[in-house]
Amino acid sequence: MPEELFSIKGTNDGLLVSLSTTEKWQSVTDALAKRIDDKRAFFTGAKIIVELGARPVPKYELSSLKALLERRGLSLSLVRSDSDTTRQSARSLDIRTSRNSGRAASARKPSLGKPADADATGSRGVIFRRTLRSGRTIHSEGHVVVFGDVNAGAKVVAAGDIVIWGKLRGTVHAGALGDESAVVCALDMNPNQLRIASYIVTSPPGKRSDILPEVASIRDNQIVVESRD
């Protein structure tokens, strides 16, 4: 099963993919590729950190993993390994490396409520305590709360709900792993694009001038936006 071959967790630096240190390399990478392809919307734009433990990975195997990610529009930003062979392979491919340290281990499980940096990710949830500016992205395998605006050109992708305590002008995708019960809430909702699971809407022209908090959810196979006063 894929769960035995790899695990995916959130950190403030990207999605941390821990690969099996004992299973066949081809089996591991094939399973990872299938997971990314099945959940492409969730992975889009994420930075990938690969953790390999003490497994010695030669250059040709690490190169194949790098190419696998790049074909799917993802970048391999860091390799964590205790193997000299693996770290040398990464350096020869111009990939940053680090050892598996206690600090790295603590970063794998961010607590809900911890401020997240730009391009943040999380496994349980992310609270972002400032405006998300154009070009920035948040990924979370849980919920996302933004205390600030989401500017045009910014993007939030969450497996759970998305709550914007400010103006929503960018792109949001709640329920990115297929949860149709997810919702998007904002004090001022005028997104460039809003997605819940596989449903998509954009803001209609001529949006009313009176601003009220709104909640977007799926009802009768379509996204419905309602005011909350």
C-alpha cells in the first residue's frame, strides 16, 4: 500500500515526503507518482522536501525522482539524508541537502496556531497572521485561517476549510482532496477563482457594494455563496 512506501507531512518550508528506506526504489517512486497524479490539485505549486533517512541513493535514482516531480510541475527543494552517498548525489544535481536533525524532526509536526511563513504548508492546519501577497501560496492537509487579505495573485489550497479574516481577491481551493463538505469563508469575498473539491466558480461582475461576511459551500451540485450578517 502507498502508505507503507511513503508519508506526506506539512512543514513551514514545503511538503515533506518521507520515502521508505527498505522498499524497492521503483515501487516507492511509482506509488508517489500515482498519489500526486490522483491528487494533482492539492500538490500544484508545492515545494517538495524529500526525507531518505540512512538510505544510500545513487545519482541516477535521485535524478529519476527529480525528473518525476518536475514532469508534474513540482520542484525538489531539499533532500534530508544521513547517507553520504545520497547527499553527494543531491549536490551533484544542485539540490540542497541537510541531515536528519532534531530540529528537522520537530518541524514535521507544526501545531495548529503556529504562525506560518509564506509558501506555508501544514498537516493539521495553518494560521497565517498577515496578508498573503501576490505570488505567495499556502498548502495545508488540514484547514487554513488567514488573519489578513488574500491578494490577487495569491493562492490558498487546503484539504479542509479556508477562512479569510479579510478580503479574498486571489485563488482558493478548499476540500482539495475531494471533501465536498468543505467551506470557504471571507469577510469580503471577491476571489479570482474559488474551488471546493471539483467545483469551480469565479466572482461575477458587478458585485454588490455592501460588504458582509460570506460563506461558500456546495449545495445541489453547485457552489452557493451566502451572506452572514
